[in-house]
Amino acid sequence: MKKRFNSPAYLLLALATTTSGCASMAPEAAAPEMVAAIPDAFNQAGTDGSYQSARWWSSFEDPVLNRLLDETLSNNLDLEEASARLRAAEARARISKSGLFPQLNAGLDSSYSDSPTAGTSFGAIAGAGTGRLQNETYSSSLTFSYEIDIWGKLRDDARAGRADAVAASADRQAVRLAVLAEAITSYFDIVDARHQIALTTQIIDVLGDRVEQTENRYSRGLATSFELYQVRQDFRNVQASLPQRESQLTATEGQLAVLVGRYANNIEELIGKNLTPKLIFKPVPAGLPIDLLAQRPDVFAEGQRLEAARFNLGARKAERFPSISISAGTGSQAGEPSGVFDIMDNWVLNLGAGLTAPLFQGGRIQANVDIADAEYAQQTAVYARTILTAYQEARTAIERYEEERQRYQFLFSQLDEAQATTELQARRFANGVGSYVDYLDALRAQYQVQSSLSSAGRDVALARLGIHRALGGSWDNSPPASDIITNPPVTQGEE
């Protein structure tokens, strides 16, 4: 027994065990120079904002929108596809990790042979004649094999696989964010389109009255033919815009239906007819910390891919060095089936260890290292570009939101003036000092301001959405909301 433990196999096994550690030939993790120079915050004034990514869309305080997005998250087919890709990436990560563990296999074997003794050494035995030789063998086995990861190749492959799986999870989050943003955009587009159709219908009614009044004035010689032509042309242009707006509404509802996983003919069952979402006018907190960008799924995914490329480079470098493997096998062997289970008398044991070093591979190993190094450099550039793009998108989104807020406030003040003018013209006409034509013109101007205000309200909502998307979620847990997207259209005759 003592002699057996002095064998070369046992010495090689002891050497492999003592030299296996946590070595890795992957380069040190370091942020690209361009990323390291990024500012600390989006602007330096004020206090830092907080970050909340869970159900950030609830800040719109719209139960219809919340129900719509819940169904989108449940039924969207893009999310199902991304989830399937994530499952595949996690399975590949488990495969890459399996090399870190010993391989254990069990087996049962049987063999039977029947051959003539003639022509063999058995045939030379006196009296053997021309008989046949039959042999039955039954065996059981339990084999063990393990590669000692001296240079960290297997660990780096496992780390690279895990980083790729985490990146796939972040990709799914990016798809989720994009799907939510598209659904919210479609929702506010539908709100605006319905308002625009209602306002266009009312403007057509006003212009119809305006054409009738101009025709009466023309017949009495109080209006020129050119004035009549302009009023009619204006009336026809507005009429022609109505089918186009209705077509756009149908297309937008169809897009939303696809996002929710429904057919377009029953989308109204989900969102209803009367939509009055609220607008959020609370300003974005000043001094938002730049590390909010790390919450963006695309930034996080590219960072994980950079890690995967780094570990892949380390694994490819480790392939240039020797590998040590050990193996062991035990079992039993007998000439009949019952003897297989007589382990005490028929046991078999095999032990082995081996060292394999690459000597000449025709440049394959170095080429793999060069490929991994180039992919690492490529991913470094991708990560830096993603950070720069995310920073620019966030700054642009914040500035756009502030500009849209100001634009909406300006149009809202215009609406006050337009409504006051309409009321004035209505009183003048009622008192006999103003014309009905002047009242119709004032009412049409009011509807046009309401139309602009509706579009501006949609733009404010989408600008706010742009910040959510640029930061990967929200920066405030429960911002207050005020004012619906636009005042309900005033119908002719309410004055």
C-alpha cells in the first residue's frame, strides 16, 4: 500500500492540488478613461434627487394608464421573446460553470463472445479439437474526472458566462422599459388624437356657420368674392383634415393593441372612451447624481458585457499553459450477472492523473487570444459610447421637459385670453353691438388654441416620459400631478 502512494500518479495529483488557487489572467477591471471623466451630476445647483425605479409610471396618477401598462407587462410578445433569450443565456451560464465541478459517471456493462478455438493458441492445446471458446463478462463502474484549474481558465469562462447572463437580464429590462415607453406614448397620442378630432369637428361646425354668414353677406354685397372663396377654402381644408386625424387615431390604437397583445378591434374595452390623464409639472430635482445612469438597463448590460469580454480574454490566455487532470474509477467485474454485486471479491480500481501542455497548434491559441483582446477593446469602446450617449440623452431630456413646461404655460395663458375674447364677442353680439361673424372667428381662435394646448400637453407628458426613459426609471417616489392634458372642448352655444 505504501508503494502505491509513492507512484507518479499520486505525486502528480498532490502537485495539482497544492498549485490550484484563484489565479486569473484576465486584465484588471478599469473604467475607460472617457467614462472616468464624466461629471458628478447633471448640474451642480440644488440638492440631489432620489431614485425610484419600481412602477415609475404611477406618477402619472392615471388608473387607466396603470391598468393598460399592467396588461402590457403581462401580454407583450417582445417581453416574452426577451424572457426566452434570458432563459437561454442563463442555461449557457450554467454550462460554462459546469467545468468547475468534477464529472461523475456510473455505468453497467455486459459483453458476450463466441469464437472458434481453431487458429488461436487455444487450438494448439492437445485434445482441444475444433471447439469454440465462449466468454461472458459483466461489470459495473463509477468514474470520476476533474481538471485542476491552475491558471483560472475554467473560472474565467464561468465568470464570462455569468456576466453574459446578467447582461441578458439587463437587455430584458431594456425591452421592458422600451415597451412601457411605447405604450405610454401611444396612450397619450390617442388622448391627443381624440381631443383633436373633437376640436376639429367643432371647428367644422363653426366654419360651416361662417360660410353661411359670408354667403349671406356676399348676396347683400357686403363681402367680396375673394373673402367668400377664402372662407370656403378654409372650411374644406379643415374638413379634409378630419379623415386624416381619424386614420391616425386608428393606426395609433392598432399600435397600442399590438403592444398589449390584443387585436385592435377590442382595444377600447381596455382604455375606454373618456381619457383624462393628468400632467406633471413638478420640476426635475437639481443636481441629480450621475450614478443614476448606472440604473439604465443598456448601460448596465454593456458594463456586464465588458466584464464578460475581460474574463474571456483571461480564459484564452490561460489556454497557453499546461492543464492538469485527475481521474479515478472503481467498480466490479465478473463472469456472471450476480457477481457484479459481489464487490468485496470482484472490485476494480483505477487511478490516473495527466499533464497536457500545448507545444504546437499552428498559431490557433495565440489567434484566439488576439480575437479575445480585440473583442475586449471593442467592448470597452461600446461601453464608453453607451455612457456618453446616456449622459447626453439624460441632459437633453431634462432640458426638453423644462422647455415643454414653459411652452404649455404660455399656451395656457393664451387660452385664457382666447376664452375672454370669445366671451366678449358673445356679449357684444347679444347686446347688438357686435356681429355674429366676429363671435365665430373668436370661437374658432379659441378652438385652435385648445388644439395647440392638447398637443402641448401630450408633449409635456412625453417629455416627462423621456426623462424616465433616459434615467431608466424615476427619480422621485410620488410627485404631485395637476391639470388634465387639456381643458374639455367647449361646445358651440355654451357661451
